[in-house]
Amino acid sequence: MKLKSLLEKIGPGPIITAAFIGPGTVTVCTLAGIRFDFSLLWALLLSVVATVYLQEISGRIGLVTGKDLSQLIRGQRGNKLAKSSTFILILIAIGLGNAAYQSGNISGANLGLSTIWEAPVWDFGKVQIQSGNLIFGILAFLLLWSGNFKWIERILVALVIVMSFAFILTALLTKPDLPSLLSGFIPSFSSEKFPTIVALIGTTVVPYNLFLYASLVNKQWKGTQDVSLMRRDISLSVILGGLVSMGILIVGVANPSESLQSAQDIARGLDGVFGSGATYLMGFGLLAAGLTSSLTAPLAGGLVICGILGWNQEIKSSPMRVMMGVILVMGLVFSSLGIRPVTLITLAQLANGALLPIISGWLIWKAKDRNLLGRYSNSPTQSLIGLAIWLITLALGVKSMMSVLGLG
């Protein structure tokens, strides 16, 4: 099969992989490996199951109704106060949140680059500009501003392939002990592990990806005849993302140092044990993770904001370009000047903690609505599985908000 034909058969699933494997995921997974060896692999497996379940519903609703989630929420009848509160929560969690996290995405790409080449820092007295961050921010801006969605999609698919190859091959180079690795899929709990378990699942089950996939499926396919293609697309993509996350955790286990604080440190720490090849692979993976998230965060933010406010969601439209531009520019300014927008991040974390159980509960409820989905609605067994997954998202949301508020 020719490469062009193969690319045409790939759906938007890899974009979801690109979105949740960002610098934050790389750091959380590597530190989980350092601190707890293989013992939390089961948490990543659980996160893959939950993500496939929720993302499939998102895609199914998108294909059957021809609308994305923000449009459906906007068109819902009911209590105006509840509806307005949900709008505000979504705008804060995804609009402001993606702008705040964009800084970390751009910085993450630059951290990956720095394992290979240190981009200069321009010193202007009290102001220092990270040139690497500036380069990646401008690159993301130009790609999105072009409005050529097919090109953006193909670039993201290529970067996901590079990222997956880099992280999984690095994990194989470490030659993990197979019995120890397999034992990591047996659930184990402790108060010490719980925050990391929450972080591992929380980096995979991401609210804005639920909105993003429902928007993208209608750009790729048309109608219910493609539901089976969508299911295969999202299942394979999320499973690939889960394998990448597991590979990153395995790399963390292999690192001999106990004082590592970031994925960049892990990349450099591999040099003395496995040679410079492993360091460069990890660096390329981190670079690809940062760059893919730098593209998907503004795209998702723009789609959600425009959908909620009833604006044109075409990527070349003025509202989309303005919204994507605002998110990109904020991230670019914060990252280039080395500013960490603590207040914005805190507010976004609180909003995301509240939004995750609300939006997942709404999705599971809508999935059993025969008036909406007809024969594509959930069976009682699927709804029961959904209830178990919703309880997980509720626990994640509550724990996330408690952590932000300093309550646990």
C-alpha cells in the first residue's frame, strides 16, 4: 500500500494521541518509574480503557448527530443557570487552561531539543528570551495559521510516529526485567502512590480531547456508516498512546539516579548507562511530544470556544484564527520570557477537576439516549461499564481539586 493511500485511511485518532502525550505526561510517567518502578503500569492500563470508552462515545455522538459536544451542549434545553455555569466552566478549563498549559508544551519541545542542541538565551538585562521556545511557538503559529488541516493532520501523524518510535525503542534499549514488568499490571495501592496514580490517569483522560475528537470525526467521515472505522481509529490510537506512556515509565525505572526532577534529566541520565543513542531518542521523543501538544492545544481550545459561543469553527475562519492565535501567543510569551502563569494554571486545574466528572457523566448519559443515537445508543452492559468509569473520573476530579486547594 502506498504511503499516500495509507495516510488517507488514518482518521483523527493520532491527533488525540498527540494531544495527551505532552511534556506533562512524559514527566509524570518518568517520575512514576523512578519512584515506584513498574508497580503503576496497571494505572496506565486502566487509563487506556477509560479513555477508549469515553473517546469512542465522543466520536459516536459526533458521527451520529453531525455535531460536536460544544454545539450539543449549547443547543440543550434546561436550567439556564446550570447551562451558563457549564459554559463558564468549559471556557475556563479549556480556553484559559490550554493557554496556560501551552507555555509548558512549547518549553517541553525546547527541552527535548536541548538534549541535542542548546538554543541560545537572549539576555536583555532584566528580560531573558528563550530563543528555542520562540522558534517552536512561531512554528506552531505558522502551521495553524496556514489553515491547511490536512497538512496539520499529516504533520501530527508523522510526529506521533517519531515520538512513539523514540520512546518505545528507548524502553526496549533498557532491557527491562520481564517478570517484574508483568507484575506491574497487578493493581497495588498505598497512600504514597495515590497522587501518582491520579496523575497518571489524569494525563490520559483529558476533557478537551473529548471535545476535540467529536469535532474532528466529521472532518474525516460522514455519518453512521463510518462508526466502525471511527472505533478502530480511536481504539488503536489510544492503545498506541498507552504503550508510549508505558515505555516512558519503563525508561524511568531504568535510570540509576534518585535525584531526577524532569524528563530532560532522565534523557541525559541515560547517557552513562545506555550510551548517547538512548539520550538522543528520548530527546527526540520529548521534542515531538512538546510540538504535537503545541499544535493540538490551540486547535482544541479554538474549536471548543467557537462551538460554545456559536461562532464559525472552520480552521480558516476569523473566529478560529483569533482564538487559536490568543492561546498560542499567550503560551509563546509565557514560555519565551520564562514566566509560569501560576494563577491561570491553578484556576484551570480547578476548572478541569470539576469539568471531568461533569462532561464524562454527561457523555455516558447521552450515550444511552435512544432519541439521540437510535440503534447506536449504549446497551445496559455498556452503561454499567460507564458508571464504573464515571466513578473513576469523579475520584480524579475531586482529588485534583483537593490537591489544588491544598486539602490532600
